[in-house]
Amino acid sequence: MFERFSDGAREATVLAQEEARAQGAERIGCVHVLIGAVRAAGPAPVAALAALSLDPDGLRSTASEVKPSDAEALATLGIDLDAVRERVEESFGRGALATTRTDGPRRRGSRRGGATVRFTRTAKRALEQSLREALTLRHNRIDAEHVLLGAVGVGDRQVERVLRRLGTTPLEVHAAILAALQRPG
């Protein structure tokens, strides 16, 4: 499948990995694939997304607000995670709870030193879906726009929550991208 990826689709996956790393995620999720694909998409799809008020910065900030949160689960038990974090940092210094390893031997798959961050199962399905989208459109290669279609087409809950929070749905995004791809130009 990856042999069919255009430079734009490859860029989308690299940008997805960068998004995951920047957010401190252990794996590349479907929402990271979505953001990477939006960043790598061509002018027509970007304009279609802008009409829906979608851009990488908005997606990124909304994703950080709606990601499944341990803080919400702990709050139901009466534990304020921010207060706990503050107290730990007061006692042990800023960044004491950082999740990246900075000492000891390097383990396979760790994020230290640019090691590869793996895709979640849903993110892999989104990439597979991008191939189906390209074939449905009778395109010979997979572009960033197909990756974008795949990311909104696999039913990822976080992607759905992010898009809903931004006032749209995966179906509306899918339709807007398809329309942009089918316009002459």
C-alpha cells in the first residue's frame, strides 16, 4: 500500500507522527493522522475545510481539549489531577511527571532520540481506508486528501468528538473533500 503513497501522503504520515510527539502521545492516533493530512493537503481541500472552519491549529487545540482524560475519571473519585501535579512539582521539581525516559538504557520503541512512534489500530485502519478512497475515486496513487478521507471515514470516536466540537461531522468533512477533489482545476 505504501508504494502508492504520493509525497503528500508520506508528508501527512510524517506530520501525524510529529503531532503525536508534540502532544506527548505514545502512539499516533487517528486524530494525529487527521491533523497531519490537513497540514499536507492541497489548496482545494484546504479551502473546503476552511469553509467548515477547520484548520490544523483549531483541530489541534480542540483535540487536546477533548482527548480521553484520566483527569475526568479521577475527578469522579474526587481527585483533582491538576492539584496533584502541582504538589508533585512543588516537591520534586518541574516536569517530575514527564512521561519520556531521560535516563537508563534505551528500549526498543521508546520515543527517545527520534525512535518511531507506532500507529494505533484505528490510525492504521485510516491509512488502509485512504487506499479504498483512492480506488473508489479511480486515482492511481494515494494523496494527502485520501489520507484525510480515511481519517474521517473510519469512525474514530476522538475524531468524531473533535469535529462535533468544531460544529461539523465526519460525513460533512468527507463530502466537502470529495466535492473539492471532483471540481475541475
